[in-house]
Amino acid sequence: MQRNIILSALLIVSTACMAVPVENTAGVAPIQSDSSRVYDIDEIVVIAQPKEVLRLRQQPLSASSFDNTQLYSIGIQDIRELSAFVPSFTMPNYGSRYTSSAYVRGIGSRVNSPAIGVYVDGMPIQSKSAFNFHTYDIDRVDVLRGPQGTLYGMNTEGGLLRIYSKNPMNYQGTDVTLSVGSRFWRKAEVSHYHKISDKVAFSLSGFYDGQNGFQRNSFNGHRADNFDEAGGKMRLVFAPSKRLTMSMFTDYQFVHQNGFPYGVYSLSTGSTASPNTNTQGRYHRNIFNGAFDINYKGAIFDFSSITSYQYLNDRMLMDIDYSALNAMEMEQRQLKNGFTQEFMLKSNRKQRWQWTFGAFGSFDWLKTNAPIHFYEESFTSTVAQSIQSSMYNAMLNSMAARMIQTAPMMTMEQARAAAAVAIERAGGVTMDCTLDIPGMFRTPMYNMAVFHESNISITDRLTATLGLRYDYSHSKIEFDTHAQMDFIANVMGTEANYAFTSFLQNKYTKGFDQLLPKIGLTYQLDRLGSNAYAVVGKGYRAGGYNIQSLGDYLRAELEVPEYRNQAMRGDFDVPHDAESYAQLADVISFKPEESWNFEAGTHLNLFNNTMHFDFAAYYMRIKNQQLSVMASRYGFGRMMVNAGKSFSCGIETTLRGRALNNHLEYSLTYSFTHAAFKEYVDEIADADGNMQVVNYKDNKIPFVPAHQLAAIIDYEIPISNSGLTSITFGPQLNGQGRTYWDEANIAYNNFYVVLGAHADMFFKINKLDFDLNFWGRNLTNTHYNTFVFASTDPGQTYFGQRGNTIQFGADLKIHF
């Protein structure tokens, strides 16, 4: 691992030394902060922001930006692929589109509240289940690291990701992209942008994306990760005056895929087998997002309003024993409707005090139907055999005792043998057991907030940033679920049916409020915009309820010997009183996670603004860290728990720019993250099923890479030809590790590097622009895991998903 890190560092240093800038841009006029769309090395594509009064690199924060050219060059299809090129940010590619686990600076989780916010054209995506979507028609992407709670509220504790579509007021024409690659990856995208007049413009876009996949299910030979997805979106812009602009945006996508290709993971070798499940995991999803925004530029302030509606309807099927046994399946259907409204006022004059005020409100209504099915090869067969054995032995001993009373000369062994023959002749003793845990859950939630941020120029060089947000969230859960274990006993020819049930029906509510301050100082170092900054801010992730915990709670009740003995005498329903429901409320709820971020950094514009170097160092103190764990010892579902206290510290660096007369463009990044538990004590089952106390103090936070690096290098060769105008080629490299997969730090990925490359040929024929791009990914065919987790059976089997192997392909893009 150390050798890989050293080689990667040498690559970065050597490339930086090679990138000697030669273009002088000292005479370029500064770009105004309210420009709607301007090309500039400082922010690539400048887009007006409704909240920030300063440009991104003039703010006291660490961030990364990508324009559409960079996204196309590295072949970005969604946020997961982008995360490989962003410091301190990882969103591993595993499971399905449902899976959207994101980790930033050591903060993140696989279920419930996300650690990073996602905004699309100013609209906050409310559902974590909708984060993982196909990205296209994109103008720019920003990734802001560190808490963004003052301006963006809850669930931006780790950072914020902003995605901007192309604006038909600024970009016109038709784009057609056709792609094909190995594993029969295929994609088609069509977008049309039309400016009807100076006041009206619109865009229409659609896509199809599909792939045969990289893995097969060993159980039946079928493909385990193939998918098909498609969608379309529309944007309408109306500007009746220079001051007023209104815009409407809609986006629909659906996906059908085989997913969750988890195979057995070997702790000794670090390798993962092919998936081997009798039920193929599947995921289907429909999402629709719509937004309407109004922007008014006044004499002294800008007013913005954005209203959104969001819809999600999905279905997931997962084999949760992850094996060829016909044991357990989980099915989950979600139906979600969400509304958001945000108002913002922002000063628009260059003055010592620049300010932003705003108010935000949202309401989410989510209904989840999540039954768990147990079949004959699950633990129900073990229960049935145990009860059958107990019944048989009780009858055998009773009959043997009576035989001895009638025949005193008979020994106990003879009596037991005779009793066994009698029982068998009469039909014997058999016991069958079935179990189902259906569940219907309604979890509405609303959120309200007011916020303010000021940027005060203390001197010509020193700016203070002061912000505060009051945020209130209200969570509710209504549940109607039960566990029903049916026993069918056949005792010496007589059949008896018993039902052992536990019904849970109730509702709980909880409210959480937070004050989210931010204090920062930015010092301008030169006239090119270089600066140094320090900032302190607070972030938090919402608390709530675990629906997964209810199924585990029900299953645990069926294990109570007293209840099971009563069930054998006839139908029995587990009683629940007010005290047990109060205890249940504590079991299924989790607290908000809170953190304080202490950060210092710099944004340097070097060599007449042709090279940028960004550096940040941070320390985060986290309270009530939320972790995703298996639901107790039975393992059918993930639940959120609070892990006491933890901390995270690290550094982030970015070097990017142009050189060699603008023919060479490069971006180099590196980050180091040290995230560990300060207080976390848990109970786990040992090999005999007994619960043992385990202290995870000083262990690393799982799923967080310690090192991350990336390099994007492109070299352009202009060509004087009637058709071919230029060729651009270059490598892309990303690496990460070590990554621990569990709280005990037993399973881990060592540091690994994935290499890609591309070569673009640009043609111009009459009014048509062609771009033919050949690419390869994971050219070294590096073997690594994107995800590993431990089951909760006494043997604690580990399962994982392998990363994608080598892949080649080509894109043809036409603009006219």
C-alpha cells in the first residue's frame, strides 16, 4: 500500500512540475458575481446563486467543481462515478439505484438520513432513495465539503452537491449522444434547446441507458446486475423583463434492474465469490421531480422563490439470507410524495455588508410496505424441529412410565423402545412451522427553517462570514404490523393447528430543533483572488424511527420461552400494554447526529491565474453518530443506531489548471481522512449465540477510505484539416483505501488504484459538430470490493460485491 501511495504522489508532483503555464491573463477583466453563465478557470461555468453573494472560491469552504466537458471526458453517468474524483467524498457503486450511501469526511450512512444534500437546479432532493439517478444534460456540478447547515439545513452535515442543467437561454441547438461498450453497455441521449425569443426559451431531453452487467448468479446462471433505465425532462424559461425570470423544470426517470449481487467474502484472501442466491434481487423505481422558480433582481436586493414537488414509487426484492437456501426474502415498496418551498432575499450591491435571508419549509409523506417472508429452510424449520423433539420426548417418557406401571418387570429402555414403536404405528409426531411478518408503515415528516448569513468586509482584504439557522423537524411513524407463526402438529394421527401471533399497532411522534451557526474569516492574499480562510460551523442529521427494528422486535418476542409454551396449548397472542409500547418507542427511535467542524484552508491563484491550488485541513467532533447496522441477531434489515461520540480529521488538496499554451489541462486531488470512535459500546452474539459486550473505542469508522487520490489529464492537439479540428487524449486515475467494512475493523480493502483513458476526435462538417470518443475503464483490471458487510449469524459470514472489471467503449456526440 505504501508503494502505491508513493507512486501516486510522484505522479502528482511530476505532472505539477511539467505544467508550466505560459499564457498571461493579467489583462482579463474580473467576472462579476451575478453573471448568469461565464467561462472562467476560477469556476469553469459561473451560474447565479440565489443564496451566496460570493463566488465559490471566495467563500470560507472547501469545494470542487466540474463542467460538462470534464464530466463527459471522464464518463460520468451518476453521482457514484463522480465521487471517485472528489476529495474526502465516496459514494460506492453497489447494490442498485436504491443504494445511495454517501460518505464525506468520515460522516455517512446506508439508511435513513443522508450526510450530504443534493440539489438539482436549486431544488432539494428530499428522498435518499432518489439520490442515485442518471445524470445528463448537465452544465456544472459543485461538491461543497463540510457542514452547509446555515444556508441548506439538515442532512448537509458532510456537505452539499449541486447539479445544474444547461439553460436554453444561454445554450441552443440539438445534442445527440450514442454510446456502446463491452458488457453490451448502451446509451442514447437526445436534447434540444431552443430560444424562441429574448423572453422565452425551452429545452427537451430524453435518454435510455442499459447494460448486461458484470456478474452472474451462480445459482441459475442468470445475470445479476443488468439494468435498463430511461427518462425525460423539460425546462421552460420565461423572462418578461430584465429584472424578472421564471422557470419550470420537470424530470422523470424509471429503472428496472437486477441488483444486490452479493457473494461470500473471504477474510483471509479479501476476495469475493460470485453471488449465489435462489431468489434474484430486483429493483424497480419511478421518480418524478418538478420545480417552479421565480427570480427578481431589484434595485438593492435579489428575490428568489422555488417550489418543488417530488414523487417516488419503487419496489425492492432481496434474498436476505444471500445464499442458495430457500430461507428468507424481504420485499419493500415505497410510495413518497414531497413538497418544498423556499424564499430567499440577497443583497446585490458591492458594499461592506452583503447579506442573505431566507425561509424554508418541506413536507414528506412516505408509505412503506415491507413484508418479510420466511421459508422452509429458514430458522422456522429449526423451531419446528425443536418443538417436535420436545413433544415427542414428552410423549415417549409419559408412555414409557405408564408401561412400567402396568409391567413392573420391564426396564426403562424396554419401555421407551415399546413406546417408540407404539407412537410410530399411531402416525408418529410431526411439526411444521411457517412465519410471515407483514408491515405497513407511514412516516410523514415536515421541516421548517429560517436562516441568515452576512459577509462583512472588515478591511479591504479581510471578510467575516456570520451565519445562523433555526431548523425544526417533526417526525411521525404510524405502523400496523404483526408476526404470525403457524404451527401444524400431527400427533399420532390427530392434527392440531396453533397460531402464535404478536400484533403491533401504534403511532409515535418526535420533534427536533437545532441552531446551526457558522463563523468564518477570509483574508485576501493578492489581487488575483488568492485567499486564506478559517471557519467554524455546525451540522446535523435528522433523528427519526427505524421501521426495520419493528420486524426484529416481533421476531424476538416469538423467541420468549414463556410465550412459546403458551402457544403450544392453543392460539396465543403476545400481550402489549402501555409500558411495552413506551419501551418499543425507545427501541425503534434514534437521535439526531450533531457535529462541529473546525477548518482552515487556502485558495491560491498562481502564475497569473492559470494554476489553482486549494488546501483545507479540518477537525470534526461528532456526537450521537448515526451508524447503519444489522437489525439485532436475525439480520433481516438495516437499522440506524447512535454510536456515542466520534471524531474525524484530515486534509484535502486540489491542483488544477492549464499549461503548454492551453493545450494541457489537468486536475489533481488528494485527501486523507482519519475517522474513529471515541465512545461506542455495543452487544454482539458470539459463536454460541450469547450476547457479549464489545467496546469499539479508537476503531476506525467503517466505509470511510483513509486515502483518496485522483488525476485527470487531457492534452489537445489542434489539427488544420477540413473536417478533423482537434484530438484530445489523456488518462484518468483514481484510488482509495484503506477502507474498513465493519466496526470491529476485521474486514477491509487495501489501497487500490483504477486507471482509465480516453481519446476524443473533434470534427466540424458544415454546421455539424461531431465528437468521437474512445474510452477504457479499469484498464489494469484491478480487483477490489465496492461493499462488504457481515451477517449476524453466529458464524458471522461476510458478503461483498466486487468492483467492475475492465471495460471499453465509444461515444458519438453530434451537435447541430
